Amino acid sequence: MVFDREGRVVAAEQRPHEQIFPSPGWVEHDPIEIWRRCREVIAGALEKAGLRPSDLAALGVANQRETIVVWDRDTGAPLCNAIVWQDTRTRAICEDLIAGDEAGIDRFRALTGLPVATYFSGPKLQWVLDELDLRMHAARGEVLFGTMDTWLIWNLTGGTDGGVHVTDVTNASRTLLMDLTSLPSGWRTSARPSWSGTGTRAPRCATPSCGRTRGPVRSARSSSPGTAPASTASGS
């Protein structure tokens, strides 16, 4: 959607993307398809509004908060499909965490504000690292992790060519990896003992006011950079 400075809708575009169900209780999305759809809807909305990327003052991303993407830092290729918020494949991981402490599902609530549940991102990240044997690659800094906002912003700001690896506290707070007592930096290994030491690079937990990205944004019409100096919002 494109808004003017008074918040009025100037133009809108939407495209569906595939829902993938490889096993009972498993739900996945294709990160490449979502990135492609994102470019398509931005280009479509700008065309409807008769605008160019340089006409935009800002870009916002609305997303499914707990869904995760894990990708190769050097190639930009996702290492698996995105694991969606309602996916329950991490049930065994969560049960182990609950069994390991008398607080049960509230084991990390004081630090993260959340109960242990398959809903959140941390156990999904552990599952990917273990199932795909990525811990060594993660320890060498070759693997990037993020919720869908991080994946889209990284690509919009250049991807392998200097893409910015960021999130904001409202997304980070839904990962089960953010320590509420250490804001604004947020990420704290002690809050996640069973998946600590993975080495996976978590996005910089920036508050919205200090997490704004300045500089070139990839053009929605091509792979060449375009400037993003009206306002647009993209969702997944």
C-alpha cells in the first residue's frame, strides 16, 4: 500500500503466496517467493499511483512475527523454507525445555516475557540448525537468521551487496530469544540455554526509532539499486 503524508491510501497491490504443508503439523513458506511477491506488489502499487521509487519518503514492512528464515550470508540463498508461526515440529524441543526446569512453560518468562511454546522462533531456529547440521557454519558466521521482516529488509537494502541485517523490538520480542532486561540490545544467550552457542547471527535488535535504514533500497522493478528518499508498506 502507498500512503500520502496525511495517511490516505494512494494505491494498493496484493499477491498470494503458496502455503506449504510437507507433514502433519508442519507449515512452510518459500522465502524466495515472498521476496519476489514483495517486489511485485511494490512495483504494482507504484505503477498504479504513477510514482517512482525516488518519490517515496519511507518504507514499512508488516509481517508474521514468529515465522523464521535462515539463509547463507554469502550467497543470499535460503537454507530451507521459512518455518511458519503455526508450525508445531518443535514440540519435542519445547517439551525438553519444559522438563528441564521446575517452572515448566514459564522457564524463560521472566527474561523474555513468553512461555515456552512451538509458536515462537527460538525452538524453530534450534530445529533448523540441528536438522540441517548448520552449527559449524553458524559458528563461522556464514548463516543469517531472522523473522520475515529481517529477510525482506536485508534484500531490499542490497542483500549480499551490503544488505542490512536488522529487526525491531516488536519482532524480536516474539522470538523467545530477547532479554527484556537488556534492551535495547536485547539478544542474550543466557535466556536460551539449550540453543546457546549456536553462532547464528541474530539480527541487531534495534528499536524502531534507531533502527531506521538509510541509503539505497533495491528497486522493485529490477535488481539494480534504487533510492528510497509519499510512503509504502509491504507485508508477508
